[in-house]
Amino acid sequence: MPTIKLTYFNIEAAAEKARLALAMTGTPFEDARITFEEWGALKPTTPYGQLPIMEVTEDDGSKKVFAQSVAMMRYVARRFDKAGTLYPTDADASLEIEEILGLSDDMARDWTPALYMGMGRHMKFGHPEDFPAKADTVKAMRERFIAEDLPKWMGFLSAKLDKTGAFLAGPNVTIADLQVLAQLRYYTKGVADHVPKDCLEAFPKITAWMAKMYEVPEIKKWYGL
């Protein structure tokens, strides 16, 4: 078993899908959570100037360091899932998973402008540094996402659950479930302004699936439920 170190901030966000994959496969790892102050010194040493990063040291001392959380999740599932169900090699089964991962990424792209605006990155969207209307703009963007975009994506995912009668891509938990669970938890935590914690309650199939995910022993243990 190699030694694994996953480095990210002390939040869920991008790293959580990889953490869940490690938890689901029972793979020991160092969950290194750094401060934003520590990030300044670490940033130049990372592959792409971003977190998370994963360091894998083999028994022979060889080491690889890589970024991109989805790549980490896929890597962990393929290498350490003994049952082969988290990320199956069968083309049709993996297609179902990849389609859902794509839906998840599309939903993230819909949300990202509202997220970045609230993080003070409004200049990326053509606004001046001094932007007095920023707060009102963020509020309007986030409320529109909850009212218009979120129902569309939850409808697509609910249809997947109708089809499988179990998890998003079939009868077993897959990396699609891990990515979407990590993504949807964010909206229920009350950490984003103008996003009510109960915003998913309008989608009972989704909340029932989340409850089912929280009963998976490895996930239940990870979240201390």
C-alpha cells in the first residue's frame, strides 16, 4: 500500500470528492489541511498553482505528485476499489458515470460566476475593481441560480434516480454519486449568501438519495453521522 497525502484547505469544496473516494475504498491517507496563509509559500511548488494536490509514495520510494480533484477521484477508484464498482471498466457502465459527471460539471459552471462574484473576482467578468453594485449583483445571480438553474439540474438527476431505482448510475455507489454528493452538500450548509439551507427540499428524490448516501457505512463514518 503506498503512502498518500492529500493537501487542501480546511474546507470540503474541490477536495471532498477525492477524500470520499479514499474513504469508500478504505485507503489510509494523510488529510493535510492547510491555512490560506500557508498556501502562499506552497503555491509555487504545486504542478499548476492550485489545490488540491495528491502525493503518492510507493513502497520503492518512487513518488508522483498530481493535481485535479476529478483525476484523483478516478485514480483512487480504479487503483484501490477491490470490488471494481466505484469506477467500472465496462464501457457502458462507465458511460453512465461519465454522463453524470458531465452534468455535475455543467451545473458547477452555471454556479461559478455567482460564486466568483461573491469572492471578489468580479473583474474576471468585465466589471471594474470599484463596483458599487457588486453586492446586489451577487444577490441577483445567486437567487436566479436557485430559482431557475438548480431545478433544471435536479430534474436531470432525479430522472437518473427514477431510472436506476438506487444510485445515480446504477445499483451501486459510483464516483458519480461521490462527486454529486460533495457538490450538493455545499448548498445545504448555509455557507453561501442568498442560498437557503433548505434549497434542496423541493426535490424529494434528491434528498432521499442523499439520505441513502449518508447511510453507506464508509460515508457515514467519514462524516461522523
